Amino acid sequence: MTSTVASAVTPIKGTHYRIVKLDTCGNPVTGTGSMVVVSKGFVQVQMEPQYEDGEEFFERTADGSVCVNQKDDPVLKRMQLTIDFCEINTTGVAYLASARELTAGAAGVTGLGFVFGEGSPANRYSLEVWQRVAGAGACDPSGLQRYIYNAFPNCGSTKIGTYTIENARSTLQVISETRGASTATTIGWGDGPGSGTSWLPSGEVVQSTDHWLCVVTTTAPPTPGVNPTTLT
């Protein structure tokens, strides 16, 4: 993997996303039963950190003067991710939101649709999103395009958002929450899911409390595909 050290870069737009199926422990699933979706068909990914406010201690003395005035630091609990898709991959969406995919009579790998029924979402996935670097720092000294690589190694508890049918384009929204990354030996998220190209700097791996990774790299994003693929 090739990475670029930079003191300041300017992220712009979103170029690709990749979704990888995880097991219930947050480990990437490989081989039969795995799923990788790479696409450019999204409008935005919005990340909203969720914090637990620090406990505040404030007390006055009997004459009304301040005796104690202290507040603990906040604690980052998780990230909430809101993803708006303008292109609906039926297999990917069905998996993300724990829906039932309709595959009877479907040609190829991708099904014909999905069904949302009652119940709690159980499926987990990792999300990687690439951005370009804008301005004078768009390329490294050798002329290679720089990218911002964003990774959320363990996502789930996915809900679907509002879906509007009108005289305009429709976007499908899902809302997920992150957990800490899996650090299981050999099968954990490591420096990226599977045995393919890693976008993390050499020697870097996730830790169990990691929810969001952001790296400047010159390694190009994977190629989008219509049908999901397997992870090796």
C-alpha cells in the first residue's frame, strides 16, 4: 500500500463506497457467504458523533460562594452514519437493513427487490468511503492522485429513513451506528477487510476502540461493480 504523509489536505466530494459483510462479532466474512458491494451511487454519507456528556460537580457553601466547580470530559460512544443512496443495489440494501431479498427468478447475482418486515436489525457491515484531495495538494510529488480514505470498521443497528415518491428523483436512506472494530487475530478487521489492497499506512491496524479511520493515500479506490462480489 502507498500512503502519503501530509500536514494539511482539502477533502472534496465522495468518489466511491465499499460495503463488506461482517459477522455478529464484527469480523469480515470471507469466501462462501461473504459480500462486497462497491459503488459510486450515493448522494452523501453524514457522520454525527454521539457523546456522553461529562458529569458535572457544582456545590456552593452555606454563604453562597462556589465550593466545587468541576466537570468531567465527555466520552465518545459511537458514530451515527446516515447514508443516502441514489442507486439501489438490492442485495446490498437488503443486507444493510436486515430486509428479505427477493431473488426468485432473478438473473445473475443481484435480486429483484426486497421486503421490510417487523423485527430488529441484526446484520453488521464495514463501510469505506473515498474522497479526492482538492487544490494544490491534489497530487503527490510523483504525480499520483491523493485520496482521503474513510473507514468505519463495524456498523449496524441499521434503520431505514424516510423514502419519498414524487415528481423527482428518490433516494433511499439508511441510518446506522458504529461499534469498536474487531481485533480478532487473522479474522479481525486488521488493516482492512480481506486479503486485497489495504488503504491504511504500512504497519497500522485497528484497535478495539476505533470507530472512524481517516487516512491520506495514493492507492486508488476499488472498481465499482453492478453485482456484489465475494471477499477473499
